[in-house]
Amino acid sequence: MSKTVWIVDDSSLIRKIVETVLTREGYHYRGFEDGIKMMEALREEAPYQPDLLILDVNLPKMNGFEVARRLRMKPAYRYMLIFFMSKTGGLFPHTLGKLVFAVEYIDKPFERERFIELVEKHIGKGEPR
């Protein structure tokens, strides 16, 4: 069974790049433009959840840290695997990511090889093509 990765990013270009990278490696992919739409999808598809959730830090309506905080408050999503992705570098966002138990923080722009390495490290390889 192929692993599923969801990404929440308000940039359609970033979502398309991530989709291309992940699907070439055999992962299933689903993208959302904001955290509210992603949380609605989680409710609709419960108890299913993705193997990995990638959150942009700077999202409209509700930032990525708030999305993660809300997920962590619900027992069903307390241990969901979360990466943060942002063009905002520095110690502060990385520290906030750790507070909501994100396992990785990826700076944009990202290198394809490093991105796939991190995904494989945490959820294994995608389905062979």
C-alpha cells in the first residue's frame, strides 16, 4: 500500500512542485490551500489520516502552528507525523515547530533529494513505479 502525504500551502506552485516530487517517488498526494480545508477533509475521512502532513507556516486564515496545535489537542491526531515548511528561516519558527512536536522543518526553497530523504526517513519509500 502506498504512503499518503498531505500538504497545506497557500501557494499553488509549491503544492504542484511537491505533488510532482512525491508522485514520481510513488507516494499518494493531496494538497490544500489552507488549514481549515485540510481539517474538514480529516473530519470527512475519519478515522483515515495521512502518513505525513506537511504544513506551511504562513497560511491564510490559520497559520501552520495553529493547525498543528489544534490537531495535537485531539487524541486521534496527537501522534500525526508533521513537517513544517516555510521560507521564514531562523530559530523562532523552528522552536515553535518543536513545541507542537513537528519532526522536521524544511526551508523553502528545498532541494528535491533532501526533501525525499526526509520523507523516506520518517514514512519509508513510496510505491515502486
